[in-house]
Amino acid sequence: MNFSCHRQYLDDFLANQINLMQGDVLDIGGTRLRKKGSFRPPTQRIVSWRYVNIDSRTEPDIEADAASIPLPDASVDCFLLCEVLEHLEFPEAVLREAFRLLRKGGIGIVTMPFMYPLHADPNDYQRWTDFKLRREFELAGFSIVRIVPLGGPISVLHDHLLNLTWRTKRRFSVRVLGKLLQWSHNPAMWLDRRFMDTWPHITSGWGAIVSK
């Protein structure tokens, strides 16, 4: 089990968007293998669910750079771009490519960490505020349906401490702290949801829905 609060918020956000996932879906940067969270693609109302990844080890349907995907214009009904933008050297180009591929009336589902530890996959280039996300979506041509925070101050604190224990496992005191944080995962999520509206500017990430 992954005890990261951010991961749980991410899985919950995706699960809440299942009704938007239909037709031909393109999972840009997603992986068919070794999935990190609990979310799994739905099967109802799905014509195709294709993965685009530059890493052949993930066994993508389309092995390509996310900024240059060999598909026709307006060929997908929905795209996912989840926890990918932070790993791209030129994320704006990928947003423009996603807009090109999306059919009129189609939906894009995008997530990005914010106050979350650096994680290389293989590189970690940036974190964007919701203002920056909104601007880049609009510059790419999208209409913004909504942008919501994924987690509040308690989850931010919990995940930073948890990340510390993962990186320094050798010390006994750190291992004990790690166990305590795992045990406190559910209480931390409960507290976090109570305080999210109080400090909306402190969040571990963003979930966005955009349309064409």
C-alpha cells in the first residue's frame, strides 16, 4: 500500500472523473505496467485506451515523445496527462500537442504535484501554481472546466516527512517515524479534509479538467 496522501488524493480525483473517460482515450505518459496507485482505467464506454510513452520498457501502445505523437488531428475523445508535466523539459509543447489530438468537445484530465518532494522519472523540472496552469491551458487553446487542489496542509506535512523516512531508512528513529506515519495515514487524511478550505493556498498538487 502507498501511504502517500497525495497519491490517495490523485486516485480519488481520477476515480471521480470516470464519467468523463469515454470513446478513444489517450493516456499520455501513462504506464500499462507497474502502476503506482489504485486507479485503473474503466471499461464501460471505452472504445480504446492507448498509452503513449517514450520508455519502451513500459510497453506503450505508442512509443513516442509526448510533444510529437504520430496520430491524426482531432483523433481522441479524452486524454490523460497525470503527474507528467513536472517531468517535461518543454511541457507547453505537450499541451499544444494534446490540444491538436483532442476532438471538438473532448475532455482533458490533467494532474500535477505542487508542494511535493522532488522525484526523478527520470527528471523533475518544475512545479506550477494554479495560475500558471490556467495560463498555459489557455495559451494552448483549452477551455478550463475547473482546477482543484489535491490535498491541504496536513497532507503536505505528512508526505514530506514520509518522503524523508523513505530516503533515510538506516536510522532506527527514522524507521520508527516511518511506521508512525504509515499508521497515521487515515487520520491525516481526515484532518486534512477538514482544513483544506482554511488554507487553500497550501496543497500537494492540482487536478484539472479542460475541454476543447
